Amino acid sequence: MLFPTLGFAVFFLIVFCGHWLLLRWQKMAWKIFILAASWLFYSFWNWRFLGLLILYTVVNYYLSVASFRSGDPPKRRWVVLAIVFNLLLLGIFKYYGFFVVSAYQVCHALGVPCPLPLIFIALPIGISFFSFQAMSYMVDVHRGIIQPAQSLLDFAIYKAFFPQLVAGPIIRAAHYLPQFYDIEKVNRIDVGRAATLILGGLFKKMVIASYLAGNLVDPVFGKSDAFHGLDILLGIYGYAVQIYCDFSGYSDIAIGVAQLLGFNFPENFNMPYMATSCREFWHRWHISFSTWLRDYLFFSLYSLPLGGLRFSAARNYVSIFITFLLGGLWHGAAWTFVMWGALHSVYLAGEAILEGLLIRLRGGRPLPDGPWIRCGQRLLVFHLICVSYVFFRSPSFTEGGLLMWRIVGSWSTTLLTLPVALALVVGFLTQFMDGTRLTPVWNGFNRLPAVAQGFLVALVLTFILAIGPQGVSPFIYFQF
Amino acid sequence: MKDMSDIGADRRELGCGQSIRRTALAVLCFYLFAGLFNGAGILRDAEALEFGKQHDVCVALAQPLAFISQHSGLGWLREHLEAALYGGK
């Protein structure tokens, strides 16, 4: 069930009413209702995978309890077992085909038969998100940051809570569970923020991302040999705007929907294309994922011996490299995603080395700063990110390389029309809605009478529905 | 540019927002107005669903909504916007 559909609108109305009515009446009934609603939401894609979600829930819950009860400090074996379990399922469902195909290619090159059977395994939607969520929960319990959920039912609701179930943001238990246990105390809803996030997210997805996908990005990446020069460059810029609008749109709707149910989720994007460095980009893009990688992967790698590397800088670069290779692989089972991760690790390491070198050359004085320098940095970072997107979006290295090569061709354009240019510019500017920049709008909205609020949101939605292309394609991050 | 420390701040702690009763009224009003403004579009979406029980229920629910939307004149805005942008879908 996609957010911007009639089905979800009906589903949410029922859930919203049931949620607040049952919460006032009996909390146990509310818990059962929310869990049933979340499982129903997940079942709309494929009810067969609901069993997998339940398996994840039961195993991780009991392992977390075992870890918590194993002593102080908790025994490591429970968390290791949980991580192995989560990675095993993720490996089977998401990466089996990828590893088998890669093994076949290697065996073919070596002239030996490959013993692995090639079988097609359907990808359960959201598996990457709920696997990562389960692992962070186990590690947090092991580290003593949180206590396990009070019951299996509570944990099942945390795992399955529908706004964040299939494409994040990756909400940590330390953030969710305290709100969950105090949910009946919520007596105010920031409707202004929720409405702005939901409408903004719908606009980004239904108008900008859908339009750019159909009229610029898909033609360029789907039939790259038919385009040259400016068209390809526009296609790459278009993908940068499309993926931002698509994914941040989903996150915004998820956060807004959760807000209407009384939960406050942290924001997942904060003007990523205004970053002045690649490091800053990762503080602004898919924040719940980048902080997950930092807290649970990078720091763990950094503390490992890593072959006896003694220098902290070298350890840092190796840890960054491995973190981003795995981060790339998390996005999809293909070498193009690994390449995307490798490029980002090179950017980050290169940036740190260059910065250190320049500061040393300047005799320890800080680097010069100013509006024009920052503008140049932003342009450079944006283009580096765009280069990484070429491999992220292309079906193969060869296709990605050819696409880059064709940029130097003819600079005539067949794809640049006024609506495309408008969609690119407006899509880029939607970043300015991130964070708390719209606080005056939220406050103004909250002061309106309830009928006017409903009227205004319905009016804006009508505009979005009217100007957006017909039909809604799935969100890009659903495939991850 | 603002710093990033404010990201995800819970504004309810600052007393922002409104009561749940008022929120519920706003949500119900939204559904009412959205239905009336987009009745014809909702019917079109319902008819585009795959044939089956879901299709039949959605169409049955959307038909009266589309009728009211059309005859009350509230569907005017979307119709005119679509006609202006796409020459009518």
C-alpha cells in the first residue's frame, strides 16, 4: 500500500480514529489494534512475507531478553547470535542471487563448475530497514543504552509500526519506546508540522519525482545511446533531484503520519545538496541511515585491530572504506551500488587528506572561508554526488561509464522543456522546506480554526493531485 | 544557514500544536473537503483498480462522492486545473 493512494487514505482514516479512541479507552486494545493495522499494511504487498516479519520479531525479542538477563555486562554471544541471524536472513533474501551470479562469473573465468544452485528469491519489501532496526536494537540492549521492550507485543509494535516499516526512517528503540510507553499522555499534536510534512512529501513525490522520472530521467538512463551532451547532463541532474524528492518525500510523509498518531520522529533530510563537503552531505542525507552506519558499523570497525594498523588516520580511512562499501551493498545487490559506496569513501578520505594538506601548507591556519568559496564548494560537492548517482542508477559499470562519456558529445537538447526546467528548479528548492525552516508556517497553521485547517489541506492536496502526472510509481527506496 | 541541532526537535514540549479533539475535527474536515473537491478523480482511481472485491467496494463508495462533487460544483477546481494543464485527463 503506497502512501499517496486512495487505499492508504481510507486505511489511515480508520487507523487514526481507532488509535485515538482505543488509546483513551484501553491501552491493551490499542496495542492489538495498532499491531493488527501495521501487519495489515505490510500484508498489502505480500501477505506471505508477514511470517518473515513475525520471525524477525520473535527471534530478536527473545535474544534481547536473553542478552539482558545474561549478566552485567551482558554476554556477547547473544548479540552476535542476533546479528548473525539478521544478516543470514538478509543475505538469503536479498543477496543470494547476487552472490550466486558473482560466483558463477568467477567460476566461469576459472573454468571450474559452480556448485551453487541458481534460484530466484523474491525480495520482501523493507527487509533492509527492519533488519538494520533489529540489529541496532540488539546492540543498544547489549551496550546498556536501552532495556528490552517490556513484552513481545510491545516489541512487535515497534518493529512493525507502519509509518516507518517499509522504507524508514530507521527509528531506534531508544527514540521510539519511551514515546510508546507514554503515548497516552500525549495531549497535543503539532498539526501544522504534520500537515506541511505530508503535503510537502506528496508534492515532492507525486509532482516533481514522478514528472522528472517520466520525462527526463527514465528516457536518459533507459536509452542512453539516444542522447548526448546536455540531455545526459540534465538526466543526471534530474536523477539527483528525483531521488531526493522521492526518498525525502516518503520520509516526510512517514514522519507526518506518525506525528498525527502522537509520535515524534527525527527528520531524515536537511538540505543535502547545500552541503559544502562530502562529510557534511552525509550529515544531511538519509540521516537515520548515515548515523546508523556511524554508530554501529564505523565505530565498531574503527575499534577493531584491522591488520595491525596503528595510525589513527589509516584506521579511519580503512573503516570509512569498508563502511561505505557495505552501505552501498545495503542499497542493492549489485556491483554498481558497491561502486557508489566506494566513490563516497574515496570522496570522504580524499577530502580529509586534502584538508589536512592545505592546512599544513598554510602553516596551521584555518582554510579561507566566504560566500563565494562556500558556493564553489557546494557546486563541487553536488557534482561529485551526481557522478556517484550515475553508477547508482545505471544497470552496469559499462552503461554508467558510457553515459559519462557521452556528456562530452553534442550539446543540442531534445529533453529540455519549460516544465522539465521548472521541475528541476522547484525540486531543488524543495530542500528549503527541510528542518525547522517552516516554523512560522507551522505556527500560523496551528492558530487556524480546525475547519479552515481541513479546508486548506484539502485545497492544497487538490492542486497536487491535479498537477501531478496520473498514477503513482513505487518509491525508489522500496527496492532497497 | 541554520545549524542542524534543531532537526527532529519535539515542538510539543514547547507547547506547540493543538488538542487531539481539534486535530480529529481538522482531519475529518480534510477528508470531507478532499472528497468533495476530488470526487471525480477518486472515482476514476477506483475504476482503475484491478477488478475484484476492492474495486467494487471502492467504486460503490466513490460514485455518490463523485455525484455530489459534480453537482455541488466543488469539483470545479480540479477539473479546470486538469483541463488547463493536460486538456482533460
